[in-house]
Amino acid sequence: MRERWKGVHDKTIIVSSGDDAGMLCRADEGMWPVNQFPKQAVQKRYGFEVTDDFLGHIQRSSVRFNNGGSGSFISPQGLLFTNHHVGRDCIQKVSSADHDYVASGFYAASPADERQCPTWRLTFS
């Protein structure tokens, strides 16, 4: 395990519903596994040079949750990004009778306000 990510299961997770993502981007031609990434096609179509270093960064940022979902590190502090269906189990577990975060959502104004997922563990390579 890389030392810098030790204890990362205690960090915050961003969950996206996916509904808003469609407004920000559009679908492209299928899934691009890191080891089969179409670098030349992306360069030609989008004018972005995808380097091996960039692909390595993406691969090292990828995580697998113990509930089977996947996500990515998006900050050096261990902040994670995943989809709503992956995070729903955690969202339900940190909810209470007074605060149904699945129904009403949640915003942490500061790190002290963040909710931690009590049963999640991550694996990464």
C-alpha cells in the first residue's frame, strides 16, 4: 500500500447523481480502458495530447470500493469522486431519522462537517 494513501477510507467522498453530468459533457465512442486508450484519435478530435505519464496518473488515481463500485482520487487529501449508485449505501448509513441524505442531499461547509463512510474500504494498485 502506498504510504500517502494510508487511512484513505476515512476521507470524504463526492457523489454525483449523473443527471448533471449530461449537461457538462457528451457521450463519445464507448469506454476507453487505460491500457487501450486511443491517444491518436483523442489528439486528432480534441487537440489534446494524451501522454503515457497522463494515463499513468489516471490509472494511479483509480480506486475500487469494497461494494464493487469504482471511483477516482481528485485531491491530495484523499477526496474521492464516484457515482450516486456507488455511494448510496454509504449515504443511507450516515443518514438518520432527522437527516435523510438520500432524499435531501448534504453539503459539508468545512472538513469538520464531513460525513465518513463507516464500512467502506478501498483497493487500488
